[in-house]
Amino acid sequence: MKYFFIFIIGILSTSTYADSYYIFNNKNQPYDYSINAKDPIKSSSGGFNSGFSMAKAAQISRQEREERQAKIKRQDEYKNDLKKAYEDYKSLNEDNFQKLIIAYPEYADTTLKVKESLSNLKKE
């Protein structure tokens, strides 16, 4: 009787874990052992494109920096030429202002304002 009781308990305990011995899951579908890997061609082309865009952004940034530096240099040259013209106050005439306007057309408005202010000073 003792052995019979142990046998029944053994059968009942194995039947409770019977699902773990199935090869297929509960829906009778096989397990998917495939790896979800990316396409190497798409991955390499994506890396190439991102590297290309980074290089292009670096080039644009370098060009913008060079343009800013050239603009600052041009502005300093204009200030120096205007200062030289102002220091030589007695020879300051219409031709000197025209030379400044021709040499620095982007600062023509400033040059004309300086010319007006100096002509007002001369009148007084």
C-alpha cells in the first residue's frame, strides 16, 4: 500500500508538469528560433549616408566660420581706412569718401553718414 501511494503521487506530480515536456507551445505552433538581424546592405548604406551628412555638415560649418572671419577682417580694414581718412582731416574731401564707397560698397551707408556728420561739423 505504501508503494502504491508513492506511485500515485509520482504520477500526479508528473502530470502537473506535463506542459513543460511539449515540443510545441499551447497553440500548437512551433517556436521561432530565427534571429531578427538587420540587412547588412541597408545597415552599411545607412552608416555611409550618416557619415556623408556629418562630413557635409562639418564642411558647411567650416565655410560659415571662414566667411565670418573674412567679414570681420573686412570690417576691421574698413575701420582702419576710415580712421586714416579721419586722421587726415584737412585732406578729407569728396574723392576720399568716393574711394571708401567704391572699396567698401557694403558700408556705403555708414560712409555717407560719416560724410554728412563731418560736413555738418565743417559748417559749424
